[in-house]
Amino acid sequence: MSHAIIASIYEDRLIAWNAVRPEKLKIVFENAAYTPVAGETYLRAFTIPGDTASNTLGGDHRLYTGVFQVSIISSAGDGKTKTNPIAAELSILFPLYARDTRGTVTVVTMSPVDQGPGITGDSNYTVPVSFMYRADTN
């Protein structure tokens, strides 16, 4: 399924980025349990697939759209000093109209990386960062 391939493309890009960062972050992917260490900043990454469509009368085309989101999770009460720099790095990592290919699937980043509002919990502060993607296959 192409949504799974698209997820793996963006997940691999995130892993490669983290591997060269001076300060490594734990990345937790979809449906994985994780208990953070007190005061740890880490990421939760997942895709939010949209509907699959076909834009041809012959049915030989598939359009896959969705959102890739990375939530930056830090300690509550620390302000944005840890989350804002990571959000800026993610904006550079996933540039608008970047094309990534795996096998027969080429996915395009269709919107700029967008930082959503921070969500303060009892002990953590979460900043969602996301962008829309699109892939067309025949």
C-alpha cells in the first residue's frame, strides 16, 4: 500500500536527520509505546492518510494524499526554548515541493511545514509540526 511506503519515506528521512544531529532525540513512531525520561525532549511521528482517489476513467491512476506530523514533546514550564529550534530544523528537512521516491512511488511535499499551537499538559508541552503530501501512481 502506498500510504505505508510514503510513511516509510518520511520516517527514514527523519531517522537520517536525527543520526547527524549533535543532540540525538528519541523518535517514537506510530503505535509504539514509550515512557520518556523526566525532562527529556523527544518526537512522535505519524502519517494521517487522506482518501485514495483515481483521476482517470480507466481507473489506472491512484492519488494518495495525507499529512505527515511530527509532535515535539518537551517538559512543561520550559517555554519554547527546546521546541522552536527543532521545529525550525524540521522546516528545512522537509522543503516545499521536495520529491522523494521509493520504488514506483514518488511523494511530493505539498505544503510548507506548519507549526501548530503548543499544547501544555500536566508534565509536558507538545508542539505539532506537519505538512501535506501527495503521490500519484499508475
